[in-house]
Amino acid sequence: MSSITDDRPPATGAVELSIGGMTCASCANRIERKLNKLDGVTATVNYATEKAKVVFPADLDPRDLVAEVEKAGYSAELPPPPRAEGAGEDGPREETDELAPLRARLITSVVLAVPVIAMAMIPALQFTNWQWLSLTLAAPVVVYSGWPFHRAAWTNLRHGAATMDTLVSLGTIAALGWSLWALFFGTAGTPGMTHPFALTIERTDGTGNIYLEAAAGVTAFILAGRYFEARSKRRAGAALRALLELGAKDVSVLRDGAEVRVPADRLAVGDRFVVRPGEKIATDGVVEEGSSAVDASMLTGESVPVEVRPGDAVTGATVNAGGRLVVRATRVGSDTRLAQMAKLVEEAQTGKAQVQRLADRISGVFVPIVIALALGTLGFWLGTGDGAGAAFTAAVAVLIIACPCALGLATPTALLVGTGRGAQLGILIKGPEVLESTRGIDTVVLDKTGTVTEGRMTLVDVVTAEGEDDAEVLRLAGALEHASEHPIAQAVARGAAERVGELPTPEDFANVEGLGVQGVVDGHAVLVGRPRLLAEWSQHLPADLERALEEAQAAGRTAVAVGWDGRARAVLVVADVVKPTSAEAIRRLRALGLTPVLLTGDNEAVARTVAAEVGIDEVIAEVLPADKVDVVKRLQSEGRSVAMVGDGVNDAAALAQADLGLAMGTGTDAAIEASDLTLVRGDLRVAADAIRLARRTLATIKGNLFWAFAYNVAALPLAAMGLLNPMIAGAAMAFSSVFVVTNSLRLRGFK
């Protein structure tokens, strides 16, 4: 009996938990380890999206997973029951309220901490009993505003870990605790007590000193840093929302021969629905009636529209650029290609290694050293017989001075100045973890369509038969193509209007399915389309036009034939042209030590032509959207650190998978949301500037962190020797903060 049970594969369930209380990447790792210890459970926790994807055995109650997360000291919630309307309404509200508690704590701390710091640093403001007002203002800052740090420190302590939260909590509690002792049991509470403006280094009676400004200032500064970071992190899930927003909202379904308009999410497999010119196709299906050109560039990245007729498969969210279609739905909901792409983006975001804050990594080493030093100081002074008061004064002074105010400013100020300068240059940086990714980048993968090229068809050449006039060819062909909605026709019409001016209006216009267009323009019977259309009217291409057509096709361009009044007259060549700045951009990327790779869904001939024009050696062509992620993964498995530049929905998953994703601001919302950096202008040269700026900002953050600790480390020996007075503690805090801000402001000069 048992052997039968063992041989049968175990049934499993899957759930996505919302996790609360994480303050750094090590928290995510801790929850992941805790869940994975349960029998049969596989969990992946994403710090950025605050979600845990868990696969568990069927006999396990999902509520047990929540309990396990709570045991680790964090909160967890099961997903709400599926109800589309409710979810739609609740989603944004929850998102809006998410930062409200943090914002409230930040405002409270800033309003109360400013007067505390001012009174401590400016002797003129130290009126009689000022110290008691200082306590009244500082206590809520440390207890209420600083509560997230104390809670996180306690959680870390239970797991034997130390992060920046531990350092902040330890320092602020020590400063507040010592100040309370000095006020109630020492001499600091006597009326008329002042902190003289003296930076003298001498042994002082610690019972006359209070350090409330250090406790309140540190809390306010570091909360400000956390708030700006949380605000940028909130955007992590926006890529998925942007992807799912791309689909059609409603659709005309055929019921008993009549069209009925219904929401797109109510479509079922087998339903027949109508798609008019210019409309999005509601879901994946097969064409049953009509023929058209479908613009799939948003999903596939290919600039040339796809001709479809009965029996051809079409994809949801692509745009019908031609005639009326009747489509039978074959896949709906989570089975569609769009939903699969959203899933790819989510998996790529979850899989991307979450960068642990530099400050946390440093704190992990610094905190144990500080605690050991404080205990050593206490033991030393007790051993010398100087009394418990002097010993505790020196030990607490070590803890107070070790809590660097500037640490909270180090990342946000550099990020604020760096992102501000970036915005002026057309570069949007998502958050601090993005910057660490730029350091090791050695390969840059460039999507072709819309990134290296313009992303739309353009008339590039007019080849006429002997004796024909270019202007006349463009005038007649352009007039006829102007009446068509086909993207290639629109490229011809646009090019003709730019070169010859106003175009005449055609008569008897007709679309010939899959071949081209015909009509009468200024009394001429004009044909524009495939050579086969002209051949049907006995208008065969002469040898020179035939040669021009073959050369255009060999170069990966699209050629259309033009004829009128019984004779083939010209071949018009359209193509997705390379942006004028792309070649220079490639040179700049190479100068940064990066190897460019061209990646495209287009055919090899087109890709090679474009690559040769801009100076790229490595080309990967004919790649399906889902395979773009695999290309990035393959390059990463070869030991390369990959940046990806793209602009389409088809690039979103690859942008999320790459070590650094850069989206063209002229592209789709899904690509922009999935990326780490957004290049506002459609100019590839900005990609090189973005990587340079990100590297410079990271270097500034590192410099800030060094100096934030350096000032305090320098003052630690004074604290240990009992020579630290409040003015030195305050000055160290102020100087390190001023230095960090000044250092960050240098980024404003980035060119």
C-alpha cells in the first residue's frame, strides 16, 4: 500500500504571499530559508515586489505558510479570493496607503527633530530648562518614528544578524537612555544647564551631558532615506500591470449572427469576435473571415506588418491595420501570449539577484565591532576603579558616536542629485540597487527595432524604368497609397508627400487582398503592390526593375512595384532605417568597455545590414519574444554581466532578466516599467551617458559611506577614553552630514 503511495507523484499547490516587514535583502533570504525548511515546500522571496511564490504539498494548509513567516518575525497575507472588480478597486487604494505610515513617521521626526538639533548646537537658544523641552520633542521621534528600526533590529537579533537597523536602533536607544539617566539622576536636569560651544578634549562627568539631538537627528535623516527608497521600490510590480493594460478592454462577439459588445475578460474559447481596422485583437485566435495586415511590432518587435487570411493565427493585443476580420478565440486569460509574457517578466524580476544595501553589508561588520568596543570600554573603566558612572559614560558614548547620521544621507542625497541630473539629461534612474548593477556590466544587448532603428517604415529609394519621372511616380503611387491603412502604404504616402507636396485624391480605390491596391488617379489606372498584382494586368517588370527588387529584398528591405496605363514604371523601396545617432552611440558604448550585441526578431539579412551600418560584430537574429530572455540568460551563463536596451513589449521580460535594463522612453509602458533605467529621448547615445552617470553616482555613494563612517570611527577612541563631550559628538554628526551632502552635489556637474 505504502509503495503505491510513494510511487505516485505528490499533488502540489501554489500560492503567492504578500510579505511585510522586510527592510533589506537579507530579510528576504531569511524568509526563503525558513519556508524551504518545510517538507515539500519550494519558495522564492522577492524583496523588490514584497512577494513570496510558494509551491507546497497538497496536504499542507497555506495558512501554515503564513504562520511560518510570522514566526520569523515578518507579516504575510494570502491572496484575496478572485474577484476582478474588487481587486481592481482595492489594488490602487492599497498602493496609495502603503507609504502613509512611513510618511507620517518621517514628517513627525523632521518637525520635532529640527528644534532639538537647533537648541543643542546653538547656545543662544538654550533658555532655562531647554533640556526638558528637548526631551519632550525627542522622545516621540526615537520611540514612534524610529519604531521600524527597533522592530527590525529585534528581528535581526533573534536571527543573530546585524544590519543598519541594528546600528540605528542601538545608537538612538543608547543616546535617549543615557540622556534620560543624566536628566533624572545626574546633573543635566538642573535649571540653567547649557552645552557650551567648546570642542575641548577632556574627561567630563557624563551625568551632565545629554545626546538627544543625536538620537532625533539620526532617526529623521535615516527615515528620509528609507522613504525615498520605498517610493522607488513601489514601482517594481508596475511592469506587470503595464503589460496587462495592453490588451483590448472590450470586444464585439458574434451571438446568433448579431454583434454584442462585452468586456474582453468574458471571452471564452470558441467565441467568434469581430476586429475592425485600427482595433486591437482581443485574444489569441484563428482568422475565420477576411484578410488584413496585422501590426505585431508591439509584441514581436518586427517592423513589417504580417499579412493574415482565413486559417492564420493571430495574437491578442496586436493591432489590425487593414480590413475587417472575424476571429475565433483559441486561448483566453492566463493562456494567451500576452499573459505568458507577463509571467516571463515576473519570473525574470523574481530571479534577478536582489542587491543588499551597501550600508547593510558594512553594518554587518561594523555593529559587532562597536558592541565589542563598548563592552571592552565598560570593562576597562570598571577595572581601573574610576566608578560605574565614568565606565557607563564612556561605554554609552561609544554606542552614541558609532551611530552615523550621515549614513542615512549617504545613499538618498547622491541618488537625489544623480537622478536630478539624469532627468535633465533625459535619464530616469529607478532606485539605488540599480546603480550597483552598472559596475560590472561588460556586454550590452541592443534590440534592433525602435532602439537602433527608427521603428517605423520609411521610403528610402525610388527606382524608375527608363524615361520615367521620379516625381510623377511618387505623386500617383503616393495618392493611391494614402487611401490605404497598411503601414507600408503609409510609409510610401508619407515619403511621397514630403518629396512632392500635396497629393491628388484617387477615384475607384480598391484593396486587392494580399497583393496591394488599385485605383484611378488623375485619369491613370494605377497599380501599387506585389509584382504579381502587376503581372495579372500584364504589366511585367523590365530587367532593371526586377534587379532593383531582388537587391532590395536581399538587403532585407521591402519593395513594392508601381505601374499605370498598361506598363510597370517603378519600384519603391521601404525599410526601417537606422537612427542617425546609432553608430556614434555604439562607439561610445565600446569606449566604456562594453561589447555590443544586436538582438532582433527580424531575419538574418536585415540584422546583418543594420549591424554593419552601425559597427556591431555580434548578431543574434530571428529570435521569438520568449527566446529573448533565454538569449540574455545564455550570455549570463557564459559569465557575462549583461545590460539590455529595448523599447517593445517583447523586450520587457529580457529587460527584467538583464543585470541592467535600459528602456527607450519612446517605447511601450511595459518595457519602461520592466527596466532599471529609462532613456527619455529615443537617442541611443543616452544609453552610454546613463551607464556613465549610474557608475559615477555609485562611486559617490561609496565615497559618502566611507566618510559617513570615517568621521565617527575617528571619534570612537575619544569616546572610549571618556573624552567625548556633546559638542564633539554633535560636530562629528554635523561635519559628516555636510561632507556627504557637498560630495553628492558634485554630481550636478556631470556632463
